[in-house]
Amino acid sequence: MLSRVADSLYWMSRYIERAEHTARLIAVKLEAMVEQSREDAESGWGRVIAALSAEQRLKGCTDTAAVVRELVFERLNESSLLSSLSFARENARQVREHLTVEVWENLNRLYLHLQSLDREENWRHNPSHLFRDALQALHALGGVTDSTLSHGEGWYFLEMGRHIERAQLVCRLLNLHFGPTQSIVPNTPTYFDWLVLLKFCSAFEPYCKVYTAAIRPEKIAEFLLFDAEFPHSVRFSIDRVCEALTRVAPAAPPGRRARVERLAGRLKASADFTQIDEVMRGSIARFLAEIADKCEQIHEAVYEAYITYGAETVL
Amino acid sequence: MSSALSFADDAANSPSRAGRAPYGNYRLGPAYDEMFAADGAPRPHYAALCDRLANLPPEELLRRQQACETSFLHQGITFTVYSDKQATERIIPTDLLPRIVTAAEWARIEAGLKQRILALNCFLRDIYSDGRVLKDGLLPRSMIYGSRHYRREMRALPVPHDAYVNVCGTDLVRREDGAFVVLEDNLRVPSGVSYMLANRDVVRRAFPGLFRSQGVRSIDHYPRELLATLRSLTPVREDVSIAVLTPGVFNSAYFEHAFLARQMGVELVEGRDLLVNDNIVYARTTSGLKRIDVIYRRIDDDFIDHLIFREDSSLGVSGLFNAYRAGNVVIANALGTGVADDKAVYSYVPRLIRYYLSEEPILENVETFLCREPKSLSHVLANLDKLVVKAVGESGGYGMLVGPHASKGEREAFAAKLKADPENYIAQPTIQLSTAPTLVDGGVEPRHVDLRPFILHGEKTVLVPGAFTRVALRRGSLVVNSSQGGGSKDTWVLSQ
């Protein structure tokens, strides 16, 4: 596979994951607000805004419509839903011939639809409905990607992008609930916030199946970090990344793969063999930062080995 | 019997007088109309469509047209218009109503175009080797060696099967008398074939019953034929590695490049994906470097290798031309083909056919005055208001004067340019391109069309029975170029 194509597939997938994360956070938040006091609702936005890296742009803004507009439609905000989708689509367009008609059209339709909503401004009447629809469309896109595209090298680059992004996003979200983030979000999380955290990761029902409806922060952390079977846990994502790494660049010589595989192995070991009480006893913030950092290192190693390598190194 | 037909019988010359939807505004002009004969009766091969349209409620026609446009938008068959920092994507307008060509007409077009591409390839081989045609004085040397599309670098370079032009898109128009004539050959990087295929896809869905009953010939094998043509150009037999070279996602034909690569199952590459080492072309892949044997390039000569051609080009690949010269890679079309499709050489093509093939041309040219000849120049200057004057090396409708539509001032300014540089211009009478039924505001009106079939030429010469029909959507306009407000239509070639 061309290095440029791998690059575009990888980023397309990261941006789609980011878009899905954004849509879910906002959908969950809008639905949760209905049951919250005004103060709680506002501090809840603080977490969402921080999770979506929009603290700077939305400093002091408490108007829900303005926040939603910024997080969803604002083009100048590079992490808004529409920006993420637009980047995903631009990447997809560059590798159009590696995608199926179904994958491209699902992505393109969703983008065009959201863009027209922005122009017409009629999303304001029923915003949570809109985000449920967008989420639905993103899930359909994921399904179509799995069921129409051959699971070859390209698909594994998509898989790698999706899960590197997901692991990092979940780490960031956990940090905002467990870490020392008082400066951003003044209140310590309440029962309700823990519930919302699970929903942010579409984890509420899967969590209850394992731990019953008793909501305990430590169990939530354990579930979202270390559950081996739940698709939005950090460990699950790391597993997927490691598998993808064994499937990409099949003809690359072993020497070229060494660094990537070493880094992936280490990351997998810490996800597989760390226990939650060790993490809770020590600094969870540091643990999360380490995971995010190792993901970043894997990203760089993959680029160096397969994508941006100098031609002189292979001639 | 169709309703339009019966009404047209009482109202000769103008089926519109029938006043029946959807033909209320269908006025026949001096041009040949594809659907209606001069007496207002539908031509036999259009009767079924004519009938079908008359029986569809206007809102149903409109709905199908919209479905067709939405499908293009979703597929991403768009180009981007930039205005006040807002980038909007538009689809290339496509018209729902097919343009129909009979089996007999197609047989003649096919034979004529095969003959033409054969002669043009002989001509290219000749001017890049001994130049026999120039020694024999058939054309002036300066016209060839002075052309900015002549590539000295190509001299004495062998080309597989002597096939310089592997993909050709020739523009045909139908004169008032109903004969198809050649308007221009596109021998460099002709585009539009993806519209031929995409239009078929949506129009077949819009008129499934009509499509089946008409016996329309299939065009879906075009990508396979293109692949076979490209394969035939290389001696490599196993694991042939073929790539489509595109300028990138910002090129207006990018959709087509990606489409063809996907349909052929070959790699789509940009210049930055390729590198040349020791005169061998490689693509950078995740697993390392992979050798490339054939490049179907969709980049102009000038930009293909900045070591040899334009220095400021970043689209191509350094060293590509040397790899080509060394015979390690095939580039299709070959470089330097543009010298044979400029508008001055065009006027010699009938003579070239006689010279190389000893045959009479099957398809005529449009009558052309070469301003380099003093007698023609004075004729052109005296008749500027009746002629279309074109710059020799331009394409896409640029650098031309449409005499009958130009103001006196414009004509005078153009006359000055002509006198200053007559060699750079040719002139042709204004041809009334034929008109075909086109959907306009829910009704059907005649609009001018041309016809661009695609000819593939490698070991064999192949035409897929279809074409890219361009349509001038503005009433009365004769300019069909997509860059100037033209749209496109599906083209149905009937099997009998």
C-alpha cells in the first residue's frame, strides 16, 4: 500500500473517531441537562468543553446554544464536529479509490447533511435529536466500513487510527474526572457525573452487566481502563492497535518493524498487567499521561517505519 | 402512436405548436435536431423517448432529475467554486434525457475514428523519426518544429506498437445536414470518460424500462479495455504494476482519476509517491519501494519531470523522463502528442489520412481557414462577423472569438491580434451544432450538443460504444465546455 494512502486512511479514521466522540458527548450532555440543576449543568459543560479541547475558545461561555454551535459547527474550531468530519472527508477523498462506494457515500452524506443544518440553523429546535441522528449515522459508517471493505492492510490502518484516537480520548475524559483538574472544573464529580461519564463512553449498560448498577468511581475506572471485552476501554483499544500493527506493512523487513513492535508490546503489557488499586494508590493522572504518551510514541514510530521513511534508507 | 407525433403532423416545422407538455417550448431552429425531423415528427429512434416523456407528469420528471443530481453530489462528482473565502462544491450539471445515436451512425463514427487515430499515430511516429511527411512537403516544417508542443526529447525514441496516443477523446459535432464531422482531436490527456460512465449509471436508473426496450449497448467494460490497452504497452507479463498519475485532489478531473484507478484496480499515485533511482520508477509503499511498469498519466507534458520540462513544477517526478528514455517505464499517452492536436495540424488530418493510409477520410473535418496562408487571412479578416476564430494551441474554449456574437470593438481588437500573429490562428464557419431534447424547468427544450467518444489504442484499437455528450445549457449558446457552463448527457448507442 502506498505510504500516502496509509497516511490518509489513518487520519480519516482518527477524525471519524473524534467526530463520533464529539457527537456522543454532546448528545449525552444535552439529554442529561434536563435533569440537572443549573449549576450542575454548567459545570458539566466545563468537562465536555475540556474533553473536546475547546477551553480557550469557550472561556466563560455558559449559553448552551452558543456552546453547541461552537463545538459542532464552528469551522474555526479545529476540533468541532463539522471540522473533524470535513478533515475525515478530505482524507477520504484523497484515497477514494481505496474505499467502497458505501463508505464514501455514508461519510459524504453525513457531512453534507450537517453542513446544510448549519446553514439553515434549524438544529436549534431539537438539538439532542440531531446528535442522536449523527451518532446513528457514524455508527452506520463504522458498520459499513467493517462489512464492505476488505480487511486488508488499509482496513488495519483504519483500525489503528480509530483505536489510537479512542484510547487517547478516553484517557483525557478519565483524567477530567479522576485527575487534579480543579482549575478547569471546580466541582468534584457527583453520582450523576459518574453516570454521565459512563454514558460518554457508551458504557452504562455494559458496566452494569459486570458490576451491577452500583456506581463506584474505582469500578468505573477499572472498567474504562482495563476491561478486556468492552470496545471503548483503553485496554481493548490497545489490543486492537497491537493486532493492527502485526497486519500492516506485511512485506517490511523485520528490522524495520522492531521499534514499533517493542513499543506496542510494552504498552500492551502495562494495560494487561496493571491493577486498578495500584493505579488508584499512586497518581492516576500520571498513569493516564503515560498511556497517552506511549500511544503518541507508537504513532511516531509507525510513521517513521512505514510512511515518512527516507528513500535512501531502503535503496 | 406518440402524442407529440400526432400533433406535429398538423403543425409542420414546429412540434411546439402542439402546445402539449412537455414540448410547449420546443422550437426548432436552423440546427439539426436529434429528436424531431424538420417536419416536426419524432425520428424513429427517438419515438419511444418522446412518447415516454409526454406521458410522465412534469413533477415526476423533476423528481428524477433531482434524484440524479443528489446521486452525483453523494458520489462526490463535484468541482469546487471559490468565492469570498467560501468554498462551495457544485456538481457538473447533468441532464436526465439521453442522447441517442443509431447503430448505423455509430458504425460510421467508429470506422472514422479508428482510421483517424491510426493516421495520427503514423504521423507522430513520422515527425519523431525521419520526418518523411515534411520532406514530402505535405505540411510546413515550421508548423511542427515551431510548435510549443513538439518535444525534441522524443526524437528517435521507440514507442511500444508505435502507439503514441493510447487514449484519445475526439469531439464530433453534427452539421445542419445531419452529418457528423470532427471538430477537434484531444490527444494529450482527454477527460470526461468518467461522466460517460456516471451518467449511464444514473440515467439507466431513471428510465429502466426504456433502457431495456431500446437495446442500448453496454459501456461498462471501458475500464477493462483501458487496462488491457495499458497492459499491452509493456513487455512485462507477470505482476505488471500499473498506476494512474494524478496532479492531486485539487485538480478538477480528480474524481475521474480516482474513478478509473478504482475501476481498473490499479494504484492512483501523485508525483510525491514516486521516485526514480537508477532509471527505475518506484512507488513508496508501507512495505518499502515497489517498481512501477506503466504510468497512465493525467498530467500535462510540461509538468511531468521538472528536470527536463518546466522547472517550477512540483506535480511530476524528477528523473521520470530518463527512466522512460531508458525503456524502464511506459508513459501513456506518450509525450509530445500535443503537436498533432493543435488546430493548425487539425486542418491537415484528412490529407494525413490519404498520405499514410491511402484511404479517403470517413469523417470530414469542419472547413478550416489557416490564417498563415495570406489568401485565407484576407478572407477571414473580411468575414470576421461570420466566423469563429481560434488560437492554434489553446483548448477549453479559451482564446477564441465567436464572430456573430462579438461586438464591433471586440472584432476590431481581435483583427489586430490576427494581423500581428497570423500563424497562431485558424478560423471556421459558425457551425450550428445539432440540438437535443433537454430538461429545462420541468419542460423539454432543444439545446446544442457535441459528442466525445473515446478511442483506445495499444496493440489493438478499441471504441466503447458510448460517448461523453456535452450540452450547452443556456438557450441558444453554442459553447459546450464544462469550464464555461456546459453540462453533460448520457449517450445511448443502439444495437440496431
